[in-house]
Amino acid sequence: MAEDAVPGACGGGARRAASGSARDPTRRAAAPDVAAVETIDGDAEAMRDRVQRVVTALGEVSGDLACAMSSTKAAELLALRGGSFHPSMRLLGNSQLGERHLAERNAGNKLPDAGKYAQDAYTSVCWCRSHLHTVLLLLEHKGVPDVNVFIDEERIVAVGDLADAIARVELSAGKAASARQDVPGGGGH
């Protein structure tokens, strides 16, 4: 439903980077190669290249997540306008949708959660990128005592942030898919 609200507005490189469907944000979020930063063995230049590729992919994913948040909000607003007695005036909330718009009300009740999970995933991706940027900076100073310990700590936190982002995307996608199934023409009727 959220992607249907603004057709064609979302989906940049992350959608192309993943081999999954355009309607499966979990595949897009998993597109960055986490294994690329799971080890600090090897030379700093090779690791820097791997980390930079992941940072770039995460930038594309964060754009898709921002678009998912916007589309979810747009779908909420469209449901409130569509359920109004006049399309130029929107209702104040889903509770004002009458019995005639029960499907839209049910879908509208799920969309805020989908948006919140997408927002949480976006935040986790931003933190992951921040930690990976720190890894990139630390790789410039391989001669510093125990720098590999600091690199490893940042890498572990980044992997955890990415795992959290993927889990949140799955929750968001589930809520959005459920909302889409609720409305006529959304795939469930």
C-alpha cells in the first residue's frame, strides 16, 4: 500500500542492487555485503575498499527507507482524504472513517507502525554507516597500537546495527503488506 501511494517515487540503486522484488524491502536492506566487514584480516587497502562498498550500499538503502517512510505517511493521508465527505478536506484520524471505509480504517491503523519501523530501520542504518566511517578513519592509522581492537569494536557494533535495521525492515514490510491486503485492490480482496 505504501509503495502504491506514490507510484514510481521510490527505488533507486538499492532496489537495483538487490536481486529481489521491488515490493520486498527486506531484500533491499540485506543488499549490503555484511561479510565484507566481518573480518579485519588482510591489508588495510582491501578492507577499506570492502567497507566503502558497504557504506555506499547502505546510503542507497537509507534512501529507500526514507522513501518508504514518506510513502507510508502519504498512504495514511490519502486514506483520510478518501474517507472524508469531501476530498479537499481530510479526516483527523482513522477513527473518523465510517463503516463504509472499514478496510481503509484497518489498513490505516497498521500504517503508522509500518512507518515507525521504517524510521527505526533508517536510524539503525545511519548508525551502522557512522561506525563504518569510523572504521575507515581508523584504517588510516594502522600503526597505532591496538588499532585493530578499535576497528573490530566498531565493526561489531556496525554489524549489530545492520542486523537491527534488517529486523525493523521486516517488521515494517509485514505491516505495510498487511495494510495493503486490507484494502480493495491491494492484493487481498
